[in-house]
Amino acid sequence: QVQLVESGGGLVQAGGSLRLSCAASGRTFSSYAMGWFRQAPGKEREFVSRISSTGISTYYADSVKGRFTISRDNAKNTVYLQMNSLKPEDTALYYCAADRRTSILRYRDGDIYDYWGQGTQVTVSS
């Protein structure tokens, strides 16, 4: 069992930055690939980014590529999402999720992730 707790959300002006953190419980964190997803009011959940268990491989949605950076510190059981050049359309509830698979098939599909955090709100004002 893995428990995930996100933090770091808040209100920021367009063009600003935020860094989200996701702290995981358990001694098996380093065996999980980790993902970030977001959901805006009235919209479906969408994939944002993913990082492999070792941190070597990263993946991004086209909408955030070049602006967001995912990273992890397995010694601290934490995954991060650095968000720069934020836009109002980035406003959403951001979730981290853990995937115990080694395959990257369907990695954008939230249904394949095993554990989820409660989310942290990011609001970008124009």
C-alpha cells in the first residue's frame, strides 16, 4: 500500500511558477513510476507528466512540454512537478499517482495507476 500526499498548490499570476510535491509512504516508492494528472472543473482528468521509477525517463503532455519538469528523489520518497510560465488554462486540481507496472503502455491513462493522492489546487490568474 502506498499513500500519497500532494502539496505546493496555490494562487499565482500568469507567467509565475509553482513547485508541487508528492510525498509517498512506504518503503517501495522507488519501485513505482509516478505520474501527475490534473482536472479542471467540468473537464475530464488529463495526463500531465510521468517519471519512471529510476527517474531516467520522463514524459509530458504537449500542453506542458517545455514549461513543466517532473523529478523525483527516491531517498525522500518524493516526486516533484516544477511548473513555470503558468497560464490560466493550467488552473486545476493536480493529483499525483503511482504505477507499479514497468510497462509504459497506456501511461497517459489514469485508470492504470494504482494509488492516488487527494490533490492540490493550482489557480492561475490572468
